[in-house]
Amino acid sequence: MGDSRLILALDVYERERALQIARETADYLWAIKVNWPLIIGSGLGIVTELKEETGLPVIADLKLADIPNTNRLIAGRVFEAGADYIIAHSFVGSDSVRAVMELGKTIIVVEMSHPGAREFIQPVTDKLIELANHLKPFGVIAPATRPERVAYIRSKLKPGIKILTPGVGAQGGKAGEVLKAGADYIIVGRSIYASENPRESVRRIYEELEV
Ligand code: XMP
């Protein structure tokens, strides 16, 4: 649906299963996010196939964290395969992020949703937000597990830079709360693809976001 704010994290290995879930859920999605499990299991061609099959944007969540040249070599092939967005780590510095941004739309990580994010990432989030405000990527990743952090990041981030939040469902985040805190898009994986009826699960979350 054109107005959807929901992104499916399609973290399965198998090509057929991925395409099947994508077809079943596409009506309720803004975009599909692919991560290493699916790329390792099915090959990079899955990006092209998912786009052809659903017509939705594809986000390649590679969390690139390398030197500029290697980031460029990887991102070049992934954008060529049809990815509309690539997720990159920003802690490696602005030159590495710029290398990806020069090739296509980029989303950078400023904080993560798992408990360990408190150890190293959260202490430098302010600096990563500064970097985002300077480079102006399409968006940043912020943790749905901590709505107060989403609100904080929104308050510091320049308008126009989108906030995408994983961590709803399996990791404990609540979709409604995170949207209220300022997220633009919600990323959901296991609660949809690992459920008995992915279409029903995605519909329920979609409707929760509409109210
Ligand atoms: P689940 O199954 O937990 O899947 O709904 C979430 C998806 O999002 C990714 N993920 C993150 N990516 N920063 C990121 O850049 C994060 O804080 C984060 N938390 C979850 C995860 O890899 C999976 O694809």
C-alpha cells in the first residue's frame, strides 16, 4: 500500500520461501529489507527477483563497515542488482559512508536495538547523529526497543532525514509507541515471516500503525 510505513525484514535463507512470503505480504508493505541470511542463502539475484515480483523498493541491510574502496566495490554491485537503499554503519567515518552515498540512497546506523548496543554504539550516538546531519543520507536506523531514544534522535536530527526502526515484535518494541516517538518507518522480521500466517500477521501490524 502506497501509504504503508511498514518494512518487512525478510531474514530467511530460501529463495522460494522468500518470494512466497513477499508475495503474500506485499500489499501491506512500503519496502522489503534483505539482510545477509537471504543473500547468502539465495544469492544477490534475489534482490532483482523481489523487485520484479512485488514492485516494492528493496533495502539491502549489509551494515557496510569497511574502508571507502571496499564499501564502494560492494555497494556498486548491490545497487546494480536493483537495491534501492543500502544500510551502512557510520562509526567507520564519513569517507566510508560517502563512498556508499555517491552510488545510491543510503541509510546509516546511529544506534542499534540489541542490549549490547549500550556498550559501544550508544555512547557515540550524538556524534553519529552529527555525521548524519552533515552528510544528509536518506535515513538513519534507530532502536524500536527504546522509544525514548527514538524521540531523542528525532529531536537532534535535521528534518527530512527519515528514521527507520527495527526491534518491533520479536525484540519487544511496540509499533505504535515508536511511531509516536518520531519514527517514519517500522521494520518487522520474525513476527511476520516466522508466523503461521504471514499475511494475517502483516495485516494486523499494518492496522495497528494506521490508528
Ligand atoms: P526482527 O526479526 O527482530 O528483525 O523483527 C529485525 C531486522 O532488523 C535488523 N536489525 C537492525 N538493524 N540496527 C540495524 O541496522 C538495529 O538496531 C537492528 N536491529 C535489528 C535485523 O538484522 C533484522 O534484519
